[in-house]
Amino acid sequence: MSTTQVTERAAAARRPRAPRRMPRLRPVVIAVAAVAVLTLATEIVVRAAHVAPFVFPPPSAVLAELAADPLLFARAALVTVSEAAAGLALGAALALAFATAATHSRRLDQLLTPLVVASQTVPVIALAPLLVLWMGYGSPPKVVVCALIAFFPMAVTAREGLRATDPQLLLLMRSVGASPRDVFWRVRMPFALPYLAAGARTGITLSLVGAVVAEWTGADSGLGYLVLSANARLATAQAFAAIVVITAIGLLAYAAAALLERRLCWWTPSQKGSS
């Protein structure tokens, strides 16, 4: 070993070591801890203030309600999730069809875009009773409500995504004689995928809200119906338990959509930074 190497090692040994970084807590752990603290604080405040259970039940009563009849909430959740999933699929198909038409034809864009924007001025909750009147008591009106609520954000993001394609790349594809179908699936869709994933994350939560709202206007099953019937019976703990189930389903669905986006759109800067 040379004298220079010995000197460099001695100097490196005398340098103060950088403090080890504390491992970052995962956002999920932080969120769970925050919910636990908030739940405990709510339990203490409600019991200390002697709030009537039918006004605001303590979290322990809500958890006891969930544990007393889990099959009741599971069956209701299955109905609501199936309605929301069908509505999300219908809304996504309509949104992609609109975005495709608006991207390929300027006239269709000028015709359809104002109609899509104007449709958002009509409150869906006002249409829900009419849909029940037209389609009857069943899943179809609820699926339509979910699709109407989830359609707009997915349509806007899909339209912007299909238009975000690099013009030079489109020109290159046309110069080599690529067909419009190849241009759409091989160029436009990969560019639009991050936009579609962002719209899907929003649509998932909105479709779940739409299913619950639709069940308030006429249903005999589902989490929304369970909340409504529990309120009518002053079974507030059961209503809160149904709301907890709705919230948990929404969080899990959003997390699944975010995970799928990370898998499919791994090349985007946001996904690279989070990995």
C-alpha cells in the first residue's frame, strides 16, 4: 500500500460520519396512526360529554355493531360495489368514446364538448328518482347514476391525454404509412395512459358515491339503503358502521387504482419519484 493511500484512508477515518437517516415511515402507517388517535380522541370526548348514542355513538359502539353482524355489511357492500363497478365500466367506455371522437374530429369536438360540460350542470341526485321511475327498482338506474357521476372527470382527462401526443411522433408515424388504428393504439394510447389512470382514480371514488346516492332514492339493499334505514330507526351506530365500510371500500379501491397506475405508468416522472 502506497503512502498516498494510507494518507487518504487516515483522512477518511478522521472525517465525521454522517448521521444515519431515520427510516421513512410509510404514508399508510402514518394514516393508520392518525385514524387511531382520532378514534381514541372521539371515544374519550363522546363518553366524557355523555352524548346520547342515537345522536353520536362512540367508536366502540360502531365497531361492536360491525362485529355483531358482519354478514349484513358484507352483503350490502357486495351490492354497492357491484353497482359502482358496473357504473364505472360504463362511464369509462363512454368517456373513451367521447375522447376518441373529439380527438379525431374537430367538428365532433365542437359539438360534443359543450354538451358534456353542460351535462354537469344537471344535478344527478335530481335525475335519480326519474331513472327509478323509468327503469324500475333494480340495478340499472343505479348503474346509470354511477356512470353519469364518474363520466365527466374521466372524459376530460381522456380527451386531454389523447391530445397530449407529441406532434412530431404523429408526423413520423404518418410518414411511414401507419394506419389510423396503429397510430391510436401504438402512439396515442401510451401517451394518454397516465391521464386515463388519473381519471380512473377519480372515477372510482365518484362511482362509489353515486351508488350510495342512488340507493337513497329507491332500493332495498346496499350500503346506502342500510344507512337510510338505520337513520329511520335511530340506529345511528349501524349507520356509522355502514359509513365506515363505505369509506374503507373507497380507500382500498383508490389504493388499488394507484398501484395499478404505478405498474402501468412506471416511466412517468411522478412514478419514478415515488419508487
